[in-house]
Amino acid sequence: MAHRITEECTYCGACEPECPVSAITPGDSLYVIDEEVCVDCVGYHEIAACVDVCPVDCIFKV
């Protein structure tokens, strides 16, 4: 159900404001999704908002 950001993250920050439950935070060199908080945007969006806006497709479902 949760998502994860891979090492390909460019640290652009596009994903963070899209998360309806604030599960995405900046890490040292890439953004991080708290998998305990992530709800896959169920009840908020048709598809995961972070995946939809990521310009390098580095977010995937765990």
C-alpha cells in the first residue's frame, strides 16, 4: 500500500506538497516517504499523487 522513493530522486521537491497525509519529507540527498503514514492516496486521489508528479519516475509501490 505504501510507496518508496529510490536513489534516482533528483531532490526536486515536487512530491512533498502533493502528499495529502504529509508522509513525504526531505532527507539528506533524496525525499523519503514514511511508509507507516503513506495511504497510497486512497480516499484522496484516483492515483498516488506523488507518483503522478514525479518527473523522474523514482517512486514505486512497496
